[in-house]
Amino acid sequence: SAEERYRAEPADTATPDRLFERQWALTLLQRALDVLAAERNAAGRGAEMAVLRPFLDASGASGASAYTEAATALGMSESNTRVAVHRLRHRYRKVLQEVIAATLENEDPAAVEEEMRALLAALS
């Protein structure tokens, strides 16, 4: 009976190293989001950041209806909202690269890109 219950439990193949790498990647992503939010707040665009923040998350907003809702909340056209999301994503990537570079001894762009690939691998 106990063996049957044990076999019914989901298998967890994550090693401690893999769990650490995933947590580290999530920490770097959160740090980059915090920096980006601080930048936006300092520029007086905190409300815009709050509405567009879900578009930066892989499990967040997507689809035409999400853009329509964001556009309505911001008082912008849908096309301008799409441009704002595109620019925000671009800045988020740059900030993430800066955060990653700050953790490396060698801030060489190739080393930063290698770390970015490792970060994405840890999240997949």
C-alpha cells in the first residue's frame, strides 16, 4: 500500500543545483524589474509601468484583449500601447543585461550573453 502511494507521487527530477540556478535566475529577473520600476517611477511613469508590467511576464498579459484593456486604462490607442510595451520590453532586456553584468567579474558583452542564455535555460 505504501509503495503504491509512493509510485503515485509526482517525480521531481530537479537537483539542488538546478533549483539554485532557477532561484538565482528568478532573483535576477526580479532585480531587473525593480530597477525598471524605479526608473519609471522617477520619470513619473509609475502608473504606466503598473498597467504594462504584466506584458513583461511570460505568463502575463497577451492577446488583443489585453492590449485593448491596457490601452483603455492608459487612455492611449492600442497601437501606441503596443509600441509602449515593445519599448518597455527592450528596456527591460537592457536593464537585465546590466544586472547580470554587475554579477560578473568580466563584463564582456559575450560573457553577459552567455549568462543570459544560462538564465533562460535555468527557467525552462
